[in-house]
Amino acid sequence: MFTPIIRPDLMTSPAGPFLVAAELTQSEARAKSSHSHARGQLMGALSGLVSVGLDKHQWVVPAIHAIWIPPHCPHAVRSYGPFSGWSVFIAEERCAPLPREPRAILATPLLREAVRRAATWPGAALDPAQARVAEVILDELAASPAASLGLPLPEDPRLIRITDALAGDLADNRHLGQWAAWAGVAPRTLSRRFVAETGLTFAQWRQQARLLRALELIADGLPVTTIALELGYDNVSAFIDMFRRALGTTPGRYMADAAPENGRAAPGEHGRPGAL
């Protein structure tokens, strides 16, 4: 059973602070089915990885990134193995200047430190100093550009058949024509429908799916060589080149940056008042 780790009154009371935050460390996977809430939620990772299902998109939240979920937006949450992260819940009336659509962002050091401070607050009315820190969090969110950590899903049954098969085996290197024949659709139609329904070409969609899966495998601690082979790359260099083009860093450097920060005491198994 999923156990809420944020006091319900902090989420529902109009008299509560306009921003509440928490950190969470857990040793096992955690999952919550689709739900929504009146407050906007900014969810970030410190180590490990969590995925968020939003409408027709699947988003991953690897370490040092965060995802913004606007108020009343249905979403499901799943973590992969050991995970340490944080969540910020923002009152609906303060969400007007914030992004209207879900987005993944790179969590800046300033944002992470401000959230760490906010996670120590008891959930009472904010004093002037706390309110200033809370405003920094809102400013950082509003100013953050979107990061490409989402995977749009198609609706055409023929395309769904292909994407489901690829999700089950991302090492399958069949080209577009072969997939079109397998799904019983003309290659030109398949190419056109992929762009129309996902905004990505078939090749771009498969690369994005591989990138997101790579982030999950990195969170599981797998070696880079193993990840490259599991995703269908002929050699490690080709995988590293793809990863660098997509995220601006190598898998090895990403692993180092995503590791838990040295010298920081992790919060308890259930964290401070707050939630994923």
C-alpha cells in the first residue's frame, strides 16, 4: 500500500503555507497510481531515478533533474530501486506565473539548496525569511528552460504496436521499413504518422526511448558497456556519443554527478513532511 508522507492538511487547507517541501530517502521501489491534487508539484531527484506518467507522455526524473506537474494534472509515479529525492507543493493561486504544461528541468544548485532549506520547515505559516526562500524556488522554476526527458506516446494502434514492441526490446535494430512491414502499414504512412502523433521521427523516438531507458539502467548501477549492449548499440563509443549529444555530458560523468552528495546526512526512510 502507498503510504502518504505529507500531512493532508498541508495540501488541502487554504490557510496553509503557499509552499511546502520535503525530502525522501527510500531503499525500495515506490509506486503510486494515477492521481491529482490542487497544488502544483515540483519533484526532484538527488540520487536514483523516478518516472512520471502524464497523459500521453512518460517522463523520467534522473538525478539533478526535476519535473513540474501543474495543479489538477493526473499523474502516476514510480521509483526504481533505492531513491533519494524531494518534492515541493505550491498553492494553486501561486501557480499562475509558472509553466502551464508539465516539463522536466535541470535543478540548479540554487534551487536544490533552497528546497533543502524549505524541507526543514514544520508546515506552519512562513515567516519573512522563509517566504523569501520560497519565492526563490518559484523564481527558479519559472526561469528554468524545459529539458528533453519526456517520451510522447502515439495513439494509432499500428504505431502503438511498434512502440510497445520496442519498449520490450530496445536492442531491436530493425529499420523503419521493416517495422512498417511488421505492423502492416506503408513506410511513408508510418513515417508521417510518427511525426504527426509524437512530434518526433521514428529514429528520434527510438533514440529518446533508449536515452530514457539508459537513465533507468544508470540508476540501477549497471556498467556503461552493459547498458550500451542492452540498448542495441554496436559499440560503447556510439552510445556515449548519443548520450553526450542528448545531455551534454558522458554517462560516466553523469553517474558521478548523480551520486549522493558527500558529507550530507540522508533523511530518514520516510523523510520530512512532504511527498513524492
